Amino acid sequence: MEVEFWGLMHDGVIDAITGEVPGTVSLEVSIRYLRQQFVGTGTGFRIVLANGSEMTYCEYDSAPVREFDAIVALAPEIGTVDNDASRVTVNCVMGTLTLAYEAASIFLDTGEEVSPSEIAAASKTYWNTWANKNR
């Protein structure tokens, strides 16, 4: 299971979650600066998790939340990622999002599928440009 792309989505905010656990879940993530590295207009990505068996968000010092609308209302902002053999932990600004799924597909918000390597290249391009501008 490829999970590194979650870390490349840092600063992204989860705007919507649809589907069901267990099953397929779709997350809408707004991250304008990364999305602008791709052709077309848009503000984010759609991440589709296949065969999801867990999705829990827990703000620090709070009870875990599993209801999708409640998670979205907390507006988790993605930071870094950790994983073990069965789970992915997305470390957010105010808590952690724990996920278990078999496979992930990433799409631009306009529908075109992109690979984790394309996300990595776009992120590298953005941050290299940013570094050069801010010397």
C-alpha cells in the first residue's frame, strides 16, 4: 500500500468525505499550491480509498470521531504520515486521522487520475521554485 503521497499533501484540508466504512471512501482535499502544478484550474484532489476498513479522526485530548460529516466539520489539515503494516496515520495540525484501506487512487478535482510519482514531482517543483524565490 503506497502511503507517501499523504505526506506530500501537507497543508491540504479535508473538505468532504463520502462513501462508507467498510467499503470505498472518497476524500476531497483542498491544496491549491500543489493543484496549480497540474494542467487546468482547480483547488485540490480527490483520493479514493478502496476496501477501507477504518477511518477515525481524533483531535488531541478529544474522543475519536468516525462520522464523516463530523470529521469534515473539524477541517483536518494534513501534516505528515506514518504507517505500519495495517494502518496509515495522517498527522494533522490538531490531531490524527487513522486509515486502513487496500489501495488508493488520486484524481485532480477535475477528474483526471494522477499517480503518486506525479504528485511527488509536482511537490518537488513547487518547493524548489519556492526556495529559489525566497533566497
